[in-house]
Amino acid sequence: MSSLVSSYLGASTFNWQEFVCGWGAAVINVSVTYPINKLIFRQMLHGIQAESAYHQLREEGMYYLYRGMLPPLCQKSLSLSLMFGVYEEVRHPLVKLNVDPYSAKCIGGLVSGTSEALLMPFERIQTLLSNSHYHDEFRNTAHAFKRLGQFGVREYYRGLVPILLRNGPSNACFFVLREELQENINEINNELVKTCAEFVGGALIGVVLSTFFYPLNVLKVAMQNKIGGQFENPWKVLLQVYKERGGKIRYIYHGVQMNCTRAFVSWGVMNAAYEHLKEIVY
């Protein structure tokens, strides 16, 4: 066992470029897509149509539209930095040790997705600040962090199970699909066509994966929409949401259309930005 670990460490080289490219792609991504994310959040939380969620946000005004942007900006930039950086730090040494490339990609994706869960407090605060119920209770991000801390460190990680179930498997699928697609895109000589292909490729992968894992996001929002009290069983919370929405599966997917729009733009921007940043830093 020790010899295997030594061989792995010997095959590992630190690639800081991957961390930087992931961070930069996330900053661009969040800046473009935050209003769409907030619209989808309201649909997830209240089980309402996009038009109703839009009217809610419009009545609240521009100030509240961008309220809560700092946590996802911090979380997403660090998260994508870890996603791409940790993935490559795990995958590359495994390939050098002659591990099957697909297995190496899957392991890298699972490890990177799990490591992203360390940043969950940012996602937790974003959920609270995006909920109109807490507009008067929290002044800003720092105030929300301080108030939540009164309930202990565990409170920052309420809803951890759905996040772990979402992050690892979705990262593994993303990297396998993305790298298969990128091999074909790299053969394109026209820079504009190549950029468009990178955008569309990342967008389609994002739409498929975010739709498949959408119920886990609904579950996460439902679990994180409270402060203090007993930590609930994820399965019981999902059944409660199911019953509250009329006992129909399709109501669990309220907001999935806007989620597809958000995922298309978000993952498309992120993938294209990441590839262009790679050309700069390498």
C-alpha cells in the first residue's frame, strides 16, 4: 500500500494553471448568469411558474435582484478552481500509473466533486439570502454568516447529503463527456467555429446533467430553507416536498425549463472561457 502511494505521489506534478483557469471561468460565468439563477431558485422554493417568479423579482427591484451574489461568486470561483484543479491533480498521476483513462477520469471527477463540498457554507448562505422570507432578517452576506454561526458549525452544512450525491457523480460524468467532445473540437482550425463548438458542447452537457440531477437541487433548497432545529432525513424531506406539490413527480421539476436555459448559458460560457484561459496561462 505504501509503495502504491509513493508511486502515485512520485507521478504527481502540481498544475496551478488548472486552478487559475477554473477560477477565472467561474467569475465570468456567475457575473453573466446570476439573475437567471435567482429566478430558478424562487421556482424551486415555492413551486411556481417562471412568470410568477419573474414578477416577484421585478417587484423587489434591482437591489434585491443581485442580493446574495457574493456567496455564489466566492463559492463558484473557488469551486470551479477546485473542480478543474483537483480533477487534474488526481487524474494525471493515475494515467501515468497506467490506470485505465476512463477510470482515472471518473475517480478524478468523484474526488473533485467531493472536495467542492468544503465550500458548502457559501451555497448555504446564498439559499437564505435568495429567499424573500429572510430579506429583513439578514442585512448582507457577512451578517448572515455571523447569525448562522450562532447555531454551530454543523448549521453551515445543512443539506450536505444531496450536495454530495450531486457533486461527485455529476463531475465524473462532466469530465468524461467533455473530454470526449473536446478531442473532436480540437481538430477545428477556425477559431470562431471552435469557440462556438466549445460553448455549445459545454452547454449541452450542462443541460443534460443539470436536468438529471435537478431533484437533488430541489431537495437541497428545501433542506437549507430553515435555520436551527433538528437535521432532517433527506428522504423524508423529499417525500414531504412531493406531497406538498400535489403528489406528482412533474411538480418536483418546477423551474426545470429555466434551469435548462441557465445551464445552457452557464456551462457554455464556463467551458468556452476555460478553454480560452488555458491558451493564455499555458
